[in-house]
Amino acid sequence: MSPAYSRAELLVAVIAGLLEGCRHVVVGASSPIPGAAALLRRELDEGAMRVTILGSNRYNAYTNGGVETFDLAAQGRVDAFFLGGGQIDGQGNINLVGTGSYPANDVRWPGSFGSAYLYYLVPKVILFREEHTRRVLVPKVDFISAPGVSAPEVYRPGGPYGLLTGLAWFSFDKHRQRFRLESVHPGHSVEEIRDRTGFEFDCPENVPFTRAPGPEMLALIRGRIRSEIAETYPRFAATFAN
Amino acid sequence: MNQQPICTLRELAAAVADGVKLVVPADACGVAMAATHELVRRGVRGLHLVCVPTSGLQADILIGAGAVATLETSAVTLGEFGPAHRFIDAVRNHRIRVLDSTCPAVHAALQAGQKGLPFIPLRGLIGSDLVARRDDWKVIDNPFQPGDPIVALPAINPDIALFHAPFADRSGNVYIGRKRELLTMAHASKQTFVTVEAITDRNLFDDPTMAAGVVPAIYVSRIALATNGAWPIGLPGHYGSDDAAISRYVQLAKTEDGFRSWVNEWLGEAAVPA
């Protein structure tokens, strides 16, 4: 029997769980699933959590321009942010620039955006990349847009909290400088994760399935959250739910 | 600055000399596409293009048209429309020099520029290949707390800031609302060129609710009327983007020839300066 929810709905619910306890979450550009998840968390917290969605008018209360995201982060006023990567390696390094040698990369991506700053300053950076393949999850990134860990003398109150893909959730241990497989999404297996991950990671003997959203959560996602996220991501809102 | 800032689009574009450092905003802040059209038409060359902090269609077109020598940006992205093909092609073929940056570094360097400072320190960055690849960025020791490394960025003082705004008054004051990066760009740049949807007869400082969202005339050298001047990019709060037009551009710009035919159509002329 196929599940009663879409993958996007599962990911929205998982991220909303990871955001528990946050006071202010910022969602960057081209991030509809994290955006929907932040709005869901806000809903579950009865509006107590602040959400800033870059690209939204309703969920953007900035009066000092685009720099305000970075200044807020530097002031400790952003608890969580999302970063992706064309490549992500086992030490949490992310590459948003390209593959091969720089600057004439074999494949060139848009660029590093705010990663080389927010990854250092936001306490809970959730790495989010739906594609879970060896081409994305590599042993070593070709270009470090932002490193997963820093030398002790480097000012770094923030960093990677974990990595969520379309198949699994890994936490990040900054002392061991490694990911740990925490859960596998329903319908997938640890073997499949191993096959499709290009880096080494810690794996406990028993890995649970990622908790699927219940009927009440799904109703919330398909109702209120879908209509709220439509302001910023109309096309996503029209298609993401089952 | 200029006592008579209001001019035509063509005059505005003609005043952007080859080789200048030109600073432009991201898509959500008002991109001067009609002015970009005039720049490409006149065949501007050798620009050092600074994007605050990213660019999309505008950078891709200027790069494709051969107008850019150096690109300083945190990203070039057309978002869901697809890759910025002309940017990617130019990078892979060494046709432009790219100064890869990160968003807060662009903002901070402009803030240093607006204050007349030689440089500004910024957190983050250390251990990133961005620092390894930017010869102009230095890791220094915090002079107040030795043993605390921090990155020093040289100030950015562009020759010209160029953007599109909803309206201006006849004295040269420009309404930008809460798009404050436009104010920083104007402060940091030697001159500011603006295209607007409308020119109003009232003075924008007469209304205090408006005054806080104004770039004052002291910074503004040229203003040209350009209705729908951000097309096919939108002007938030005024009109949306023309998604079909942008999609079509991305399709055509996959190849050099396709890009040429798109530009020729855009210019309404048979030839583009090669």
C-alpha cells in the first residue's frame, strides 16, 4: 500500500519537528519545503515562533534591506536556517560553486549565496537536499563554499545540525566531524542509504523509520499551510500535497 | 548632485562609460532592465559588475552580450527558470573574471564604502575556498583580541549604482520604500542612475511617511522614465515578472546563437555588437 502522504509532506513534517524550540527561523531563496515546514512549526507553536521567508512579503518584517538577515544572525536572533549544496561531504562541507577545478568548473552552479556566513553563525543549520545520490553526497567536495567544522580559534557559534534528504535524516556530530544516520524514511532501507551515500557515516545497529505525519498534521499541511506558502511559492503549493 | 537629473533612457545609458564599476541589485529590489537594454544596444564593454548580493537575468544578458570583464557576486541565478547559461558558458571559457563572494560580504564592503572606510571586518568565511580564491581578502588578527582571526574585506566604491524604482520627484528624490540596499548602493557609489515608473510633481519630502523610504537627490545623478522598466523581471508591489518571457529567454540562451537571436529581437535590430 502506498503511503497516504507525499514525500514533500513527509519532509515538511520532519523539518517542522526539527524546528521545535526555535524563536526565529529564516528561510532562504528557492526553499519551498523548508518554508512550508517553518510555517507548520509556527502553526504548531500557535504563532509563538517568528518566521522570515526571503521572497515573501507577508513573512518579511525587515526594514533594513537584505543585509538584515545577516545582521540578525550575527546578533544571535536567528535560531535556524537551511542550506543545500550541489555537493555535501561527510565532514559537512558544502559546495554551491561547481564541480571540477575552479574557476573554469566542469559544472558551474549559481554561487555560494550567504552560506559562507550563516553556516558559522546560525546555531541550527539544517542541510536539506532532496536528491540522495553519490553525485551529491560525496567523500570530499570540490570547492568549499562553507566548511562543516572550523578550527577552535575561529568564531563559530553555529554550524550543521544535520542533513535531511529524500531518503533519510542524519544528525551531525561536530566533535566527531561526522554524520550519524538517525532515521530512514518509510519505504527505504539502511542498505539503500549506504549504496547511495558517497561518504562514511556513523550508523547505529538499529535505525528507526522516520516518523510519518498523522492525519491531523496532514490536514494542517493541506489546509492552512498550503494556502500560506502559496503567497511565496504558488506553483509548489498547487502540487506538493497528495 | 546633478541639478537637472531627469534625462532620457538613452542619455542615461550613454553616461555609463566602458570599464566602470557598476553596482546592481537583485531581482526583488528593482532591476533596471530597460536601461540594460540601452546599455547592450550601445555596446558597453569592460564592466566590473557588482551584484547586491546576487543577480539573474540582467547579469546573464550583460555577460552574454560581452559587456562584462569582471563579475563580483554571491550568485547568478534564474531560480526555477533554470541555469544562467551565458554566465556558466563565460566562466567555463575564461571570458570573464569572477570574484566569487558571499551575500553579507557584498553588503558589508558597500557599507565600508558608504562610510569612506578602507576595509571592513566580517565574521564567517574562514576555511572557505572563497577566502582562498580572493586575493583581495585578508585574514587578520582581531587587534582588540589577539588569537581571534577575522576576514578583512576591502571597501567597494562603485562608479555607478543602477536600479529601477517606482517613482521620483522633479528634484531628483527617488522613492525606494524598504529596499534599503538601494540606499547603501547609492551612498557607496560615486553616482547613482535610476529609472522610474513615474515622475511626480510633488516633493517626496513633503510627506513624512514617504521621506523615510527615499534616496535623496544629493546622491542621484540621472533619472530616466521607463514604464515597465524592470520587464521581464517584476517590480514587487507594482507588477509581477513575465514568466513566459523569462522561460523563453532561458531556453534560447542555452546556445550562443540562441542568445544572439534573443538579443536581436529584444533590440529590434538586425545586428548586435560582437
